[in-house]
Amino acid sequence: MVTILDPTDERVPVERQVTPRVGEITGNVALLDISKPRGSVLLDRLEALLTERMPGINVTRYAKPTFAKPAPDALRAEISAENDFIIEGLAD
């Protein structure tokens, strides 16, 4: 059983269901750094774990120019065209 806590109000936790997993991840995985402080630290560790545990994937790193605005259309199109999965790193 997995317990997911909602950080917005721990006095009354929201019950959520875990999304069913696809099974095995293969193909191209994009890691998107939104350019917040220390986001790259999270993504560095995640990339190391992914490549260690899932040798059948290719990891590509991307970065937004600034966290204050949505990713530019060209960057979103590039990520979508070149990858099967995306993980966005949010950190402070």
C-alpha cells in the first residue's frame, strides 16, 4: 500500500489513488529542468537511478530558460517529438 500526502494541508489528508503503472519503461525519457534552484541536483540523481535500473532507456536533459514562464512552444515540441516519457524536476 502506498500513502501519498498532500503538502497543502496535513491536518486533513486528501486520499488519492496511485495511477496505474505502464510496467516497463523503455525508449526515450526526457528530464526537464524548470530552472529553479537545485532542480538539477534532483534530476542528476534521478538520471543516475534511471540509467542504473533501466538499461533499456535513453535519457535526454532539457531546461526551460526561466521558471517564471511556461516552456517555449519550440522546446515543448522538441521534447514531445523526441521522447516517450517526460519527468519534470521541481525543486528549491
